[in-house]
Amino acid sequence: MNKKTTIRYAVENDVPVIHKLIKELAEYEKLSDKVKASEEDLKSVLFGKDRFVEVLIAEYEEVEIGYAIFFKNFSTFLCKPGIYLEDLYVKPEFRGKGIGKALLEEIISLAKERNYGRVEWSVLDWNTPAIDFYKKIGAKQLNEWSVFRLESEKF
């Protein structure tokens, strides 16, 4: 990461940018049809009364080029909270410059600072650039686990 790039916490005025970046991530992941969130939804979740999600924004020369969305989870085995990284996204033209790594390092620093037990995330199995990146920084792929999801239409 260079001196023209900064990482900062999102503020309420960032909601339109965060929404746009989420849609860009969904397009990259071939999941655009799954994005149901509106800017108002995001504003409520990120900055409303029941706020539980945190967002970091990566900027290059004061232009938003990436983000990380994360929240606290819990491990019964460690008996400690952790961080679940929901999204880590950097615009394609800025990849390979250490920005994704800087976002992840900031989250890891927060976990250390807060005395959390771990940082976890999911990655699509076809996303080999991301998988290679995560392995390179020492993350362990948990092949013995399968992710399950029950969407609200089913409950």
C-alpha cells in the first residue's frame, strides 16, 4: 500500500458508496441477482439503533476503492468473541497493490486489540486469486466444514 492510500472507518455519508461497492462485488462473484439491500437498508443496519456491523473503507487519493464489512461472532470452544469478515472487496484496477491485505491487517489488528480469538470468512471455491492470497498470509482453509444457510423465506 502506498502513501496515497488510506483505510478509515465508514461514516453515514459513505452509504451510497458502500452500496455501489457491494453491487460491484456481487457482479464479480456472479451474484448480482442476490443483492436485495437498498441504501436505506444499509443506513439502518450500519448506523441505526441496532448497529452491529462495522465497515472499513479503503481510499486512494480520497476516492473510495474498496471496503471490508465485518461483525462480532463467538466461539464456544475458545470462549471468546471473534470477527466474521462478510465482505472484502477492492476494485479490480487497484488489486495487487496491497490494499486488500491492508484492510485484512486492520481487521486482524482490531481482533488482537479486542482480545478476540479469531477472524473468519468464506470464499467462493472458484475464486482462486482470493484463495491464494489468503493462504499466502497464513490463513487455513477449513475443508472439513460445510456452510449451510436457511433464508427467511423458509422460516
